[in-house]
Amino acid sequence: MRYFLELSYNGKTYHGWQNQPNAISVQEVLENALSTILKSDIAIVGAGRTDAGVHASQMFAHFDFESHFGLKDLVYKLNSYLPKDIAIHSIFKVNSDAHARFDAISRTYHYKISTSKNVFNHDFAYQVQLPLNIVAMNEACKILFEYNDFQCFSKSNTDVKTYYCDVKEAFWIENDNELIFTITADRFLRNMVRAIVGTMVNIGLGKLKPNDLHEIIISKNRGKAGFSVPAHGLYLVEVTYPEDIKLN
């Protein structure tokens, strides 16, 4: 039987989602917890591969297990066993061929920028105290919808076969002393969101004009895009799947 886990995590102390040979990952901690509680070697597959320091308020992963167990009971046991920075929200049965990564229809990320010094969120938002022009940044967001090849925002030397992504929404909102960027797409390239945000910050600071984004995207050159903003302001907030993936 195949199961989906819905979880969240604070990525501050982890070297990303995916298992690493010499660093702790969310995947490793979760696999160890499942293997201990179920008394079997459990491997999990996540919906994505968040980088070191990136957070997730909603992440999904799947695993296979032959014996039956109480779903709510396993949620309770996992939350009791796991460290305080990883939480399990639900476990549910899915079709035997369901895949947490490949069956995802879309993913949504938030990036948070604190516009004033805040001692309580410095680990969870990028501090930018210079004034940012959110109108110009939202104007630039509209340009993203005109393209689907985002090689200019991709980390170099990746093993992807295509740089095509379908961006479904992208916008900035201001909430008190915080700017929040929301972007949804069918898939994301490595470092893509952080590179887009860095480019948008340059636009907000007046170093670039919104229309400069056309030339940057067409160039397919990472060097022409903006800097990569720090990982600690990035959150995976939603992953969507077909409605029929879940078994009753």
C-alpha cells in the first residue's frame, strides 16, 4: 500500500530536503523516524527538493508499507518522535502508482522580505531596509507570464532536461512591515524563486526597470539576472494534486 504524508518543517537546521552524504536533511530524519516506528526500512519520496535553509508549511512525501496501521495513531507517534522543527499533519492512502513528485500539478512558494529591523523574524525573512517600489515589482511580475523558458534564473550545472516552467501566478503584497512574494508554477528550477526575487529586489531599488526583465529572460544567462536572495526567507506553502489521487 502507498501512503502520502503531509508535513511542515522549519528548514533552519537542515541541509535541505534531500538526503546528503555528510549533512542532516529533512528526508533523513523522517525516514529514520518512520523506520523506527514501523520497524522496517522505509524510504520516502518528496514532492520537491528544497535547498538548505528553506522552509515548508506544506510538503508531501510518499512511502510504501505492506502491513496495516492506524493512520491517526502513526501521526501521533511520529509527532512524538520527531524533533520540534518537523510536524506531520496527516497520512492518507493513495493509488499504488501515485507519486508525490511527478503527480503534483502545481507548487506555490512565498518569499518574505522584512522592510524594518525585526529581532523576531531575522531567521525567517530577508531584511531589506531600503525602500522598495512594490508597484514596479508587480509590473515586472506580469512579464513572467509572457515566457516559459527560465534558464536565466536556474542554478548553473543542473541536470534538468528542460528549463520550461508554466508560471500560473506571481505577485507581491505588503503586510505591515513585510513584503510577501507569491509564485505558483507547475515546476521550479533549482534556485529559480530566489533568483527571481533577487532580480525583483533590484527592480524595486531602481537598479533595473521592469522592462529589463524581457532582455534578462531572453538572454538565458544566469549572470544577467539578479542575485540569489537568502534561503531563510523562502517557504514552500502549497502543493496540489489531482483530486482522484486519494483513496477513500
